Amino acid sequence: MTREEAIKRWSDIAETVFWAEERIAKEWDSRLRAAPGMPREEQYQFAKLYCRAVAVEILSRTSDEELARMC
């Protein structure tokens, strides 16, 4: 893979993450606003939950059969 191909790949990934964040924003907005006031360990756990929610949204339109073919 060339550097330009890697940049394209990561750009596509970033775009997908932004798209997913937009789709879950309404549900997560109040929790995201409260996060800065949380203790650091809670922020860490919250960040993990948020990343999982983004991943779930990204895969929400992918069937189990499609996922099996990807691996």
C-alpha cells in the first residue's frame, strides 16, 4: 500500500466515523456535554461506551453474512 492509498483509506474511515457520530448525536448529546465534569476514570469508561455506540452505528446496516465475508 502506498502512502497515498493509506491516506485515502484513513480518510474514508474518518468520514465513516463522522457520519456515524452525526446519526447518534441526538441520543448522545446530553451525555457528551456532561462528560467533562466526570472524574477521569468515568470519562475513560464513557469514551469506551461512546466508541462502541459509533461502531454499532457503523455496522448497523451490515448483515451478519456480509460481516462473515469481510473476515
